[in-house]
Amino acid sequence: MTEPVAPHQRIAAIDIGSNSIRQIVADVSPTGQIRVVDEMKAMPRLGEGLEATGALGSAAIDIGVSSVTRMVTLARKLSAERIEIVATSAVRDASNSAEFTSRVLENTGIPVRVLTGEEEALLCFRSALGHFELGAGRSLVMDIGGGSLELVLAKDGLIERVASLPFGAVRLTERFLSPDVRPRAVRALREHVRDGLRKAMPVKDWRGAQVIGSGGTFTNLAGIVLQRAGVTARSTHGTRITRVELEHVLDWLQRLSPEERATVPGLNPARADIIVAGLSVAAEVLARFDPRDLLVSGYGIREGLLLESARVLPVIADPGDARERSVREFAERCHYEVPHSKQVRKLALQLFDKLAPRLRLNAVDRQILADAALLHDVGYHINYENHHKHSYHLISHAELLGMTPAEQIAIAHVARYHRGASPKRKHRAFAQLDRVLRNRIVKLSAILRFADGFDRGHVGAVDHLEVRWTERAIRVKAVPTEGALTVRLELWGASRKRQLLEIVAGHPIEVVAPDGTVVVTSADEGE
């Protein structure tokens, strides 16, 4: 007898940090899927002045208690089954933390769990484990809060070392960069962090580990980097940033006035005064461990708390697992047509493998094409008319893991252009992308729309494609599936959708029937 599937749990997680207080109300599935219902944020800066006085300020306490009370009220109105409240560095270190936590309990009826540095780090790691592929190799998860830096070293998804250090963005700003940010003070801050890391963290066997950054420092860094690259993304999650890029942004920001920093595209103005300290800490961690790049997490303590509260242990994912699972589950939620989508993906990848060297496409492009092929018709979930445009909007706003924001945007565009008009600069979303990404999208869209034509009847009549690049033309022969009565519709469909690929390849395309005859059909860009 099959056991019934446990329903999702609606849980509210409130994280009281040194800089901000954040709440997330979400439905958590038994497999760890998180569907956000609502979010709320306040910035009482509980950690402000803590370095000098050792206590939380009375005004900050008042604002903090009021903010948490409002969040609990919202969670109850949204019928949250459980409400979890945790506090981190500022409350942990303050001499009057009991005053704050007792007032929260009095106003909400819910106790505050004051996390140790290690518990804070473990929640961040639990969140990262649920959103990244940490099953192979060494990884370092770091979270920079207002009061502390949390570090978790793991091998093949299993924790080997945890550390919590007093290197938070608010704390270090007050100690080194107040009232003004000066290059000499930034150097002193970095030397302080460097010395602390040298004493606390080993380097042997950990150089080159994959580094994942969690917290507002990293999401704001990603926002700045994406804006500078001309990429408009719904989320910064999954952004890859090199050490050189981080150092360039840090050097630029520390030379701006406070007013100028507050207007930097991609940077939350409320974080402008502490971003230099946060990035300085991040830069020193990267200098210590020398990774290939930094991977930005859009998730943190709150999501880890949701998973902990729901008693869900994330599955340790090997490279590619999280992405494949995320794309498939999204497709299933959109009720995609499985046989057709898989058939188009198979044929598109056959074309890619034959054409990629000539079109100068790489393995990353191949994965983008594979995902776009699987998702190209998810717009049917809304309606058939203009479903390619609906596919674009659904994909670009989806919660997809294991990919960068730029890759997700590329997947959305490639799916959008599998039919209808070809990519054009007059299309605003396409025009906003940088030239290199636009060129990749055009090439991949050309392959996808041609492959889609070979399953025009949605019956999988074509078993595989034989591709030969001759001096005269690119000859693509359709080999029928065993038992297929005819592939005439598929040959017609592919022939009508060959035009963009001919332009991209700079070569005519001949669609060849099983008997060797060339199908003559006028190409129609609007098919």
C-alpha cells in the first residue's frame, strides 16, 4: 500500500540580525521545496554602537521589538503553523540582550532563540546544501552579517570545520571606517581580517575550494556586477563573480563619497555605508583560499531555519543534479508535454554537437540549449497564443537552481525565440543584453527552432538526424523512428524553420528525406 504524501508545512522564519530583521513565510514541502508566501524586512541596526558600548541602543530595541511584533502578526494572519524567531551576533554579544528577548516574548508570546556562532553557520550551510551542488569536492560557505562572519568548510557535502569570527559589516565599519571611508582605513581593516583568518582557518587542502557567499554583502555585490554587465535578472542567486571583479568593485566603491555610493546601480542605498567593510571581508576570504570564483547565494539563515523547522534534510547534490532537478520540477509544475519536449531536446543536442565547433559554441551553451529545449513550450500553461512569449516570462521568473542569472536569462530568451519573430534589437528585453550574450542566444535559438520543426507532429517520428557540412550546404537527413508511417510533416516543419540557422551558419541548409531527396519548402520566419 502506498503511503500518503505528507502535505507542505507553512512556516514563518524571523532572523534578527545586527543590521536587519527579516521574515519569510513559506510553504515547505517534504522534499525541501520552498514556496515563498510573503516576506517582510526592517532595518533597526541593532548592532549600531555595540562595538563601543557593548549594549543594544534603546531606540534600536524599540524599533526591533515593534518590527518583530508586526512580522509575527503577519505570519499569524497567513496561518503559519509554526513561527520561529532566531537572533544572531548583535543580540548574542549585547550585555542587555535579555531585555530585548524578554520584550519580544512579552509582545508576541514567542521565545527568541539566540544562536551561537556555530549554529548560525550551520543554518547557512543547510540552506546552501539545499540550493547548490556540494556533493563533490571541497566547498566553503561564508555568511557575512552585521556583527560576524560565519565559515563552514565541507568535503563532498560533509562538514569538516565551522568557525564564527567577529568580522561583521556593521562592526567593522564602526571600528575602521567611521565617519568616512578612506583607503588607508580600508587597508587597516583588511589587515585585521587577514590576521584573524590566518589564526582561525587552515589553508592546507582547501585552496581552490568552491566558495559560496550568503548575505546582503554578496547579493548587493552581485547586483552591482550584473548591472555593470547589462544583465537585468529577477534574482542574483547563482551569480559567479571572480576575485578580480570583486576587487575592482571594492576599489571603486571605497573611492566614492557616501552620497555617490548610495546611487550605485544594483546597490541597496540602505547598505551603502557598510558595503565597503563587507566586501573587504569577502576579499580577504577569497585571498586566503584562492578559489576560481565566488558563487552568490540568494538564500541564507531564514531558509536554513525553514528546512530545520520542517525537519527536512537537503539532499547532497552532485554537479548537475540540482539544476536538472530544478528545471524538471519547474517544467512539471507548468504541465509540460513530456514526449515532445524530450524529443526536441534530443534533436537539438544532436544538431548542436555537429554544428558547435563551426558556430563557436561551448559546453555551457550546450546546457543552456538543453534546458531551453525542455522548457520551450511551458507557455502553454497560460495559453497557446503567443506561448513562446509566455515561456520567456515564466522561465525568467522561475526559481531555477544550479545556474547563473545570465544563464537563466539566456534560457528564457532561447525558449522565447523557438518560434515567431527571430531575435531583434527592437525587442527591449533582448536589446538590454550585452552583445556577446545576444549572439549566443541567436545561435542557440536558431538550433532550437530548427529542431522543433523536426517534431512538428509531436509524435516523435524522427529517430535521429544525420548532419553533414559540405561546401554547397549543410545537409540534415531525418532518420525515421522504427514503425513511423511518415516524416513528411516533420520535414516540412523543419524546412520552414531553417532560415535563422542558415543566417547564423552563413550556409544554406538542405533538409533531406529518408530516401535522399531534398525537401523544397519556402522558409517562414513566423512559423
